[in-house]
Amino acid sequence: MRLQFLGDALDHWKGALFQHLCSENLLKDLHVEPMITDSRIWTPKELNTYARLLQLKNTERIIHSDRTFTRTYPDYFKSIKYSGDLFLDPDTGIATGKAYRKHIKTDEI
């Protein structure tokens, strides 16, 4: 996720989808991994905006809000100790075949 895209139509769509899935009891205790790829961590105000757009109850549901995503950090996903519903929000998506720089590969998760 990149700050320059915060608040785009996809964030509103994701939030509406999460709200619907939670109201139907299809998601339990949803948390989000934004996979921030900016050169700096986000401010509390930016994290709060992201949480509101995604219909999260608070920023405590954002995992790794204190660091940026980098492929050179080998324990990035290993450090996630949460075992409930988790949404990954990479820049472009998760690649199951050919991957480009903005994709996260399944073997990296």
C-alpha cells in the first residue's frame, strides 16, 4: 500500500466489502496488513484515515503499522502472530504466476 493511493475508490470498495462480510458474520475479528511500501512509516492521522476507509474499528487492527514492507526483511510475515481473519494489502496484488515488482509472491507470505 502506498500513501499516494490512500482514499482511492478501491479503499472505499474494500471497506464496503469488509462491512458487509462482518455484518453477515463471515469475518471474525478482522485485521489488516497494509504492507506499506512508502519510504517512511505512516503518521497516526494517516493510519486512522486508512482504518476508517476500510471500516476497521480502530488502528489497533492494523498489523505492522510501525514499519514499512520490504522484501529484504526476511521475518516480515513470520512476525505476524495473529491467527484470525487477516487481509493483506500489497501495492498491486498477490501473484500466483509471473510476478512484477509491485506484486507479493505466494512463497513470500
